[in-house]
Amino acid sequence: MNAVLEVENLAKSYPGFRLKDVSFALRRGSIMGLIGRNGAGKTTILKCLLGLVHPDGGSVRFFGRDWASDEAKIKPRIGYSGGNTVCYGKKTVAEIAAMTRRFYPHWEDEAWDDWLRRFSLDPAKTPEQLSEGMKVKLNLALALSHHAEVLILDEPSSGLDPVSREEMVTIFKRLKIQGVSILFSTHITSDLEKCADDITYIREGELAASEPLADFVAYRRVRGFGSNLENIMIHYEKEAFLEKLDD
């Protein structure tokens, strides 16, 4: 497998929560959905991948390089969007782009202008003046303007209306054709069913499954867990909830 991201036995503990030896791999030119309930550990995983949180154990490798020792070489090749969070809320969109381009040697002004146009982003506005959906688009435009080979996205469709979500799925599909690899967490499983190749399912800090989406759904459909990703997740989480009630 030609993996651009390899995660092995990733572990992180907080008071009341423990991420337990999670392993998965993201293939080049593929889309992986990271799913699980709130508090399951998805955001902790993404933060560990980006060095925003130091894991207690395990390893993270991008492009065959270890994140801990080659972070400076890896960072320019990856892009991150954390939902609707944008720093520098009082800076204009143009000023934010000017600051961001300093950190990326492959930043392309023409690409930035193109994404501004596609997303109808006003460079004179500040994030505080943007809707939640437009903040998401701003984050994504910044990530795409330095030609990242891997995109790490935390709830990228948060705050988007159905039409904008459909546009986002179309963008993901086109990026995949261009060889970009995408890992994104989401609660909107219908979006995953339109574009994801693989699924990684986290339950209470543990890896429940990491496999092709089609296999994940087909195997559980014949077992009566549901006919789509949302129903399968509800089945699993309901089982866990009932077990806790009965304890």
C-alpha cells in the first residue's frame, strides 16, 4: 500500500479519557472518513497527527518520515482546517493570507485568488464578519492554496448548508483525482458515503474498524446492523449505551 500517512499504536491519556493504541493508514490519492461520537477521540487523533498534542505513545509518519524528527520537512506538504475556527478574527481575509503564505514555500497567489472566487470570499472582510459556513471555506481555501499533498480536516462541513456541502464533496473528489489525500472527521455520514474510500471508526478511544467503506457497510448490512453508515453507527452506539444501562 502506498501510504502517505501511517499511524501506529497512537495513545494519549487525559483525566477521564484514554486513546488506546490506534493504528491506521491513509493511502495516496484516497479519502478517509474519521467517525465516532462526540468525545470518542477523533479530535485528539487529529491534534496528535499535527503535533498540537504530544501523544503518550505510538508513532506518526507522513511520506515515510517520522513526525517527531522531520516536522519541518512535513508541515509544508500538509494542510489543516479545523472546522469553523479561524485565528486573527479581526484581520481581513487578505491579511490572513499574507501572513499564511510566509510559512509555505509552495504558496501560489493565483490558486488563492481562484479559491476566493470559487468560494465567493470577500478579501476585505474579517472572519468575525463571515458566517460559520464561510469561515469553513476560508480555512479550506488557505489549506488548498499551498498545494498540500495531504489535507487533515476536522468537521470541514460544519455550518455549511446542503448545497455548500455538496460543493465540498465535489471539491474533495476532484482533489482526489489530482492525487491529494484527505482525512476528515465528520458527523455528517451521508457526505462520506458520496466520496470516502475508507472509514476509520473510533469508539470510546479505541479503534473499532479501519477498512474500505464499501466493505464496512456491506459486512454489517448482512448482519442486520443497517443499510447505511449512519444506521450502522447508531446500532453500535446504542448497543454500547444499553450495556452501560444494564451494568
